[in-house]
Amino acid sequence: MSRSVLLQLARDSIQEVFEAQKTIDKTHLLQEHPLLAQNIATTVNIYLEDELRGSSSSSSPARSLLEDVILNSKKSAFEDKNFSPLRTSEYLSCEIELILRTDDGVLKERDSAIIKNNKEEIHVLRD
């Protein structure tokens, strides 16, 4: 299943911090997806095992959707005062929820973890 452009942007934003380099080509994204230039307020929530692990919101649509998703993704992962900064292992196991507050209403989208935690028990057969 492919990830939406916005959820991929949220993941890429967090990954930029882990890699300590700019990897998001904003110009290309705006050319490919002109709607990213619209000012839309967002919320990015990070969940680990269905428990909130970080969150960041914009109170008003002051930035482009592109910039707002990038900013709130990084803030939810690394600057939420209620949680320690996200670790790489948590990033791989987290789900990301993106909420857009548009003139037409609220839109929500949630991304599953990159690596799913398999909690099934492993039974060892004895001779």
C-alpha cells in the first residue's frame, strides 16, 4: 500500500532530522502538487502502540501546507515537551496521524508503522 504525499512528507521531515541533512525537494513537490502551496493549518500526532507519543498543531493557517506539515512533523517528533525526543527505533514502529483543518472541514489520515511490532508468542518445541 502506498503512502499519501502528505504522510510521506511527514515521514520524510522526521527522517531529515535523523539524517541531519535536507532531503526534501520543496520546489519539486510544489510543482508536482500545487495544492501544497495553500495555507492550511495542520496537526501531526505520533502514536506508538496506539498511545500518543508526540503532537504539534498550528492554531491558524499561517504557512503553506508544505511548510506546516514539515514543521509540525518535526515538532511532534522532537519538541513536544510532554515526551522525550523520538528515537529511531520508535520512528520505525510509530504511526503518524495528519489532521488538516480546511474551509470544507477537518480531514484526517493515519499512516501505519514502517516496521510492525509482532507480539505473537513464539513457542519452542522440546525434544
